[in-house]
Amino acid sequence: NEKPTALIMIFGATGDLAKRKLFPSLYRLYKKGRLSERFAVVGIARRPLSNEEFQASVKASVESAIKDNGELEDFISHFYYHSHDVTDSGSYLALKSVAEKLDAHYSLEGNRIFYLAMAPEFFGTIAEHLKADGLTDVDGFKRLVIEKPFGHDLESAKQLNKQIRKAFSENEIYRIDHYLGKDMVQNIEVIRFANAIFEPLWNNRYISNIQVTSSEVLGVEERGRYYEKSGALRDMVQNHMLQMVALLAMEPPIRLTTDEIRSEKVKVLRAMRPLEGDQVKEYFVRGQYGKGQLNGQEVPAYNEEPMVDEQSNTETFVAGKLMIDNFRWAGVPIYIRTGKRMAAKSTKIVIQFKDIPMNLYYQTEQTLNPNLLVIHIQPEEGITLYLNAQKSGQNMEATPVKLNFANKGIDDMNTPEAYERLLYDCMRGDATNFTHWDEVALSWSFVDKISDVWENTKEAGFPNYESGSMGPKEADQMLEKDGFFWWPVT
Ligand code: BG6
């Protein structure tokens, strides 16, 4: 059990992410004994606050997230506040002297983590100042943790990367994709590479298609301003969905090291068939939610939400068919789908195996079911394997059986747990579950082709799916054309 030592500087410490995720996660690490007493946090934001006021807000955010909260006073005593202007050198110099004092007081060995939990337009400016004003000039390690969105397209991502690379080298940059912190996303590799029964079948000879669904019940909420410019493609597909696909499709790494794993993921993204012009329509479907009933309540359409244009052309749903043109996957469609205001909150991966060569058995109502391996990412966590077995007493009839493995599956805990894991990894210097620049660049270049087409053609049929449904019918038709259907995930 390593107990890393560091000064954690959180830019955007009065924001939502810090309150909802970072403070509770740090607290949990503290309670589990994963942080030594030698750590301190400086909360950084524009508004003036005293250390005491800041500590009170940290306390409140932990209390609202976690019931069992002993040692909270000790924990918050490690928190300090600095009121900051991100464009002013004077402000950075003052911060530097706070950092030096804390470094000496807690014996932090000059280790610093800069966590950017704020509006992305300032990421580059902050990184440049950190270097110019001497905050990155340390004896220990310096690491930059950066939240998505990492750019808006390939061009802006390159710009941003150039700016942050002036102050940090690639291996000091920890780009967060919180899906990579989820237990069952990390488990994809273990399921594949630690079981003799799956890996030999994990290819185009035995798998007919793969379906990755991440559906949400929530709408856009208060994030209309951001979401109007982003849409589901940039918000979910460019990062979370493509990361899951890379983990599902990558070759076994020669070793479980950061570099080896990342380089296998990069190869998958390189093998993804790029789409041009008309192909976008053939391979991708977009949707926008209309009003509807959810949990017995009438909810508004996307274009009636705050900060959203009535005529909005922004997609809140995406379904797509990806082809990985390499030896292992040639010919196997990987379908992805994600959206807001759908019937259930659920992230699941279904691996559908090919039919057996000849069917000797029958089931009462239909032909034999194919074998399926389902990886439940959230809210339940676990795996299910669907097999066929003899129905008792009837020797010609087969019946589907389920082999189920459930992880602990604590509802709603998934996201904070992911942050807890990722923060700890960053403090220990393990970047495996963060995205490398090459992955970011490749996924943007894939996604840019799609957004180019979508932004330049207004979708006349919006809104085209009802809140509380599983998306527009075109998403179902996309699979039907190939002779498949979406396996139910709810
Ligand atoms: C975020 C997106 O990255 O992921 C949100 O910006 C989305 O729009 C969220 O709701 C989903 O994460 P989770 O962990 O709830 O599946």
C-alpha cells in the first residue's frame, strides 16, 4: 500500500467537479490510509475565500457524498485556499509562495500535482503561466491532470497540446477519461487476457458483432451552453465510447505496462475505418430527444431546455458502426450507441458469438439463441454468459441459461470510485488509465469527419426520439440491414 506524498493544486476548486467528485474521492483515499499525513491541497478559484470558509465547503461536500465520515476534521485541516486570477503573473507568484510554505510544512519533497478542473479555455494559459512563473520548478515530480474536453476537434486539441507541452512532458500529463477508472472497464482486459476460454474466440472467426451501449436517463440539465457546442459525439463518443472499443479490440500487450497497453490501444484506433462524406450517413445515426414520459413524469424536449436553441441541430444521441480493418476484426461490426433521456441508465457491452454450423436442437419459439457474453459496466457490475442447455425432461429442446458473475455493484458509486482510483494512480505515477496524446489525436480525426458532415447538414427530423425510449428508429434499422438487432440492455 503505497502512500504518495504531494501538494495537490486544484484549479476550479469552487466548481461542481471538485465538490461532487474530487473532495469526496480524496477523503475516501485518506480514510483508507492511501494518503499519508504528508499531503496538502490548495483550492484555487477566482472568488475570495478564507482557508476556513474553503475547509467548510470541503467538509460540506464530503458530508453530502459520504455518510460515514469520521476523521473529517483532520482531513480538512490539510486544505488551503488561494484566490486567483488565471491571467495574472502576480497571482501565480503569490501561489508559488503558498506552495513553498506548504511544501516545507508537510515535507512534500517538492512533489506537485496541478489539477485543472475548470473551463477548458484556460487550460493552455494556466500551463504556460505555471512554467513561466516558476511553479513547475520543483525538486520532486510535477504532473498535470486535465479534464475533458481536450479540445473541440483535432486542430484545437493540437493547439492545446502544444501549449501544455511547453510546461509538461507527455509522461507528466494525465488526461482524464473517467470511464477508464471504472472497475468493469478495467476488467475488460482481465476478462480477455486472464481466461483461456475467451481469447481464442476473440476474433472474426467466432464473434459476429459487438454492441457497446451507454444510455442515460438524465437530460442535458444545466449544461446547455457547453452541450450545444459539443453534442453526444464529442461529449461521449470521442472519449468514453472509443476508449471502450479500444480495450475490447486491442491485441494482448506483451506486458502490462503503461506504454505497452497504450501502444496496443493506439493500433486499434489507427485501424478504425475512416469515414468520408456519404459514408457518414451509412455508418452513423444521430438523434435529439423530444419530450416524453420518464419515471411517470413528463420531461421537456432538448430544444426546450435552458440555454438551448429552439432550432438546435445538436445531437443528444449517436449510434454508429465501426469497422476495425485488421487481421483480427476484419468483417466484424462494432456497434456503439449513447444518448441522453433514454429508457435507462446503463452501460453494457454485448459480445455476440457466431451461430453454430448446424442446429440440432430447437427452442419452443425460435431458433437457438447465439452465445452472448455481456459485460455490465454500470449500474450493475459483472459479466453474464448466455449458453444453451437441455431443458429438463425434454431431450430435443434447448433452453437458454445464464452464467452470472456479479461484482459488488453499488449503485451510483461508479463515478466517484472511478475518480478515487484515477487520483490515486496519478499520485503514484501510473498513467495507464489516462489517455495518451496519440489516442486523443486519432479519435479526434475519426470524429471530426462525422461532425463536419453533421454540422453542415441540418437534420430536418429533429427531435427524432421520444424521451424514455431507446433512440430513433434509424439506430435499429442500422443493425437490421446487417441482419442483427440491439440486444436489450435494460
Ligand atoms: C461525461 C459527460 O463525460 O460523462 C456527461 O460529459 C455524461 O454528459 C457523463 O453524463 C456520463 O458518465 P457516467 O459515469 O455517469 O456514465
